[in-house]
Amino acid sequence: MSPVREHFNPVITGLLREHDRVPLDKIDERKSFQRQILFLMNAIKLEEFEQSFS
């Protein structure tokens, strides 16, 4: 596992747990967690992509 994944995986896992605790009827709050998770996942992919050219 890449260092960037090792750094962000606990954060993403925590966000997923918080997302799962939010009731289904709170759509905006759930979407906010989803956006944060997707942002971090994209940041990981971008960092790994950049490192592959180093």
C-alpha cells in the first residue's frame, strides 16, 4: 500500500463510519460525507499518479 493510502485510509474509514450513522432521511448531510470521501479518494489517486512519474 502506498504511503499516501496509509495516511488517508483511516480518515476515509472514519468518514464512512460517520456517514453510516447519519439517518437516511438526512440526504444533504450524507451527500456531504460522500463528497469528502470522493475528494480524498481522488487526492490519493492523483498523488499516486504523480509519484509514478517521479
